[in-house]
Amino acid sequence: MERKLVKGPQNLDQLPDTFIYYASRTDSFFQNRSMKMFDFSEGIEKLFTEIPIPNDLIICDSCNSPIENEKVPLLIELGENPDVNYIRQAVCYNCDSKYFSNLIHIGTPDPELTPQTEEMNKDGI
């Protein structure tokens, strides 16, 4: 199925509940991230450790492949509150094509990459 690509929504009220948005890998969403590990052994939430994630490290949440292109497809779900959006997954172009091609895609993808030319991983699997 071919992607439905739009530069931007005509009207914010007409956005679907779930869509793909092409974000720049330098967007604030990918900056100053960390993985937090919690200890629940005593019945309370206690921060055990926090591991910083490099700003330039972006991994596909579907297949765990590194995403190295400039534009990163993000799966967005709108909440009931119009001020709340949920970013569910960063996905590579292959997983985008495989799992989310039926969704509206907003923004501009990397022009030199298509789902057919991007490798899933170094082994070509």
C-alpha cells in the first residue's frame, strides 16, 4: 500500500487519531534523553539508576535497527486532550512501510531513502 503523504494538515481539527510525522533527528525530542531504571522491591518506586542516551543514537522501536537518516518517522497518537500528543515509536523506513503505510504521513521524508532501498540492518535481514 502506498503512503498518504501530506506536507502538513489543512486543519488541525482534521488530524487523524494516529499518524506518522517526519521529525528531524536534531529535534528537541531526541536531545538530553536517558533510560531510567527503578527499584520496586520495597513496594515504592525508587530510582535505581539513570543512563544517558547519546543525542545522535536513535533506534527503531520495532526492529531495533539504528536510524541514521536525517528525518525520523514518529508514530503519533493524539490524546483526548488536544494539548497532549503521545509519541509511541520512532521507526525506520522499512518498518514504517511494513507496518504503518496505511496511515497519513505528515512532513517531508528523506528524499534519497525509500522503503525499498533502506537496509533493516547491516546483514540485510
